[in-house]
Amino acid sequence: MEVKSISSGLRVKWSIVDCCGYAFSSCLQGGKLYVTGYDSSKTVFKWKIEARDLNSGSPAGSVIAGPEKSWGELLSCAIVGSNLYVAGFHGSGSKEAWDILVFSPELDLEARTRSVAGWPFTIMGSENHVYVGGYEDSVHEGRLVRVEKRLVESLELRNVLRLKLAGGDDRIFDLEVNPLTGDIWMVGIKERFGGFIILASQDFSIRKIVELPSRAFTIAFDEEGAAYIGMGSGIAKYSPTGSLMRALKGPETRKLVYANGLLYGAQNIELNVGRNALIGVYSTGLEPIESLKLEAGNQRPVFGIGKMAFSDGTIYVAGSARGGERGESWAVYAIEAR
């Protein structure tokens, strides 16, 4: 795969573009990369997880499954202990519902629990709990943002946060724990174009809600507790208490990871032929350092929601490649960084 680089500091180590589907999140454990998404090779979308060797990208296991006579997508993953925790949904008729699944390192299904109507977009693990965020479709209240706190061992539900924000289309896309304050930060969209940040304790006591002028997709923290929010209009930096420090207008930023004093973004740029995936590198002051435009043969790679990962100087990120005879392809990249 030919790659056009705007800099010399980023290089594709290996890449996989394979029919058919969409890859959302990347998680690392035990020398393996786990990628979650959906397979679209059949008449309905099915859950898909694959494992690959970190160094070569060689296959190390895969699962294509899903409830019979329904469709589903696996949108986010987290490593807790040695297990892979995954959040997604299954659909039947005109309704979708939450699923939280636990897999062994060999991708054997260890546990599964179902929850409310709606979609969960993100999952995060701690020593004793997993937190899952997304939206709930309530019969009587309409669409609400929802976060669940569950026990790691049993997936027993311990607490729920349900909020009505602007109205019609509120949803949480990402949540992470601030390493300095211990608070949970949640980001997402309200209605069609606006976004928000919610700061809360780990027991869901709301500290602060910040309205954003653009949709918010992802969040990352540095070691000093500063938060970096990836949005439709670029990236913004916030203090540990939720005050704006700096905003940088730029490409739509769907995923972020902070490592070794630098911020790495999975972004989409607008070209004459449509959107195309880009890796951007920034300082903690949001000064652009370098970037790499990705390619996928006669298709165009794009990034959706989800998580990216970083280990030993390599970025691991997943998305989809569009266009050409293949239509929609599963796309995974390992990119050597600074």
C-alpha cells in the first residue's frame, strides 16, 4: 500500500485492508492487537473481533458472530486483567439493545449481559468496575445519555447515570478517568451539531457540564490531568477542572491517544473525492508537529468512533476503507511514530 507522507516521522509498519465491514476500536494485550467492529459480508451485519500479532499483523484469531436473525456491531473494547471487555449492540426488527461481552485472550466468550434499548459506544475498565457509555431509548422519556457501572467479575449492574441534555439525539461517545482527579470525563453529542463534556465522580455525582460548539468524539489525558477533546472542528485542551485552555481548529478528530509527551489523533480530512483518514501529531500545547495521510489502494480509508492504541513507539488504529469494487472494507494500521 502506497502512503503519501507530509513528514518523515510517521511510517506505516503494516496495514490490513480486507473485505468486508468496519473496524472501530483497538486494544492491546499480551503481544496481540484486538480489533472490534462488524462484518458486512452477509445480508446483515455481524459482530466481529479479530486478534493480530503486534509486530507483523499476522492473524492470531477471529470471531464473527451475533444473535441469530439479528444484526450487531461491536463498537468499543477495554482490557481488564487478561480479558477483553467489549461493548456493542444487537438489533432485531426496528430496535437495538446494549450488549456487554467478555472474551478470554483466545477469544472464547466468557460472559455476556444485555441491557437497555439503545447503543453503547464506549467501555472503560478499572480494577473492580467497568463503565459503559452511550445512549438509551426510553419509551417514556425519549433518548437519554446513559452510563452504566458494572462489576468486573460478574458484570452485575451497580449504578446508572441517565441524563436528558438538549433533546433529540444526545449520546456519549467516549469516557475516561482523569489520572489526576479520579473523576470520570464523558464526551459526546447533543442534537445534530453541538457537543458536551460531563465531569462526574466515579459514583456519578455530577461535578460540571460543559457545552461545546462542535460534536465531541474522543478524550485523552496527559500525566498532569489536562484533557484533550477530539471534535468535529479540531482539538481542544481543558484543565483538570474543566476550563478551556486552548482550542485548535483543524480536521475532524475521531480518536486520540497520549503517549510520551505527544498527542496522536486519528482524523478525517475533506478532499475533492470525499473524506480521507489522517494521523496527526501534536504537542501538549496543540502545536501541529507532523501528519500522515493514509491510503488503501483504490479505496479511501476513513475513521469512525472508537479507540486507538499506542505501544513501543507504534500507533494501532482501525477504520474502514470505502469505494472501489469492494465497497466497504475492514482497515487496520500499525504506524511507527516518533
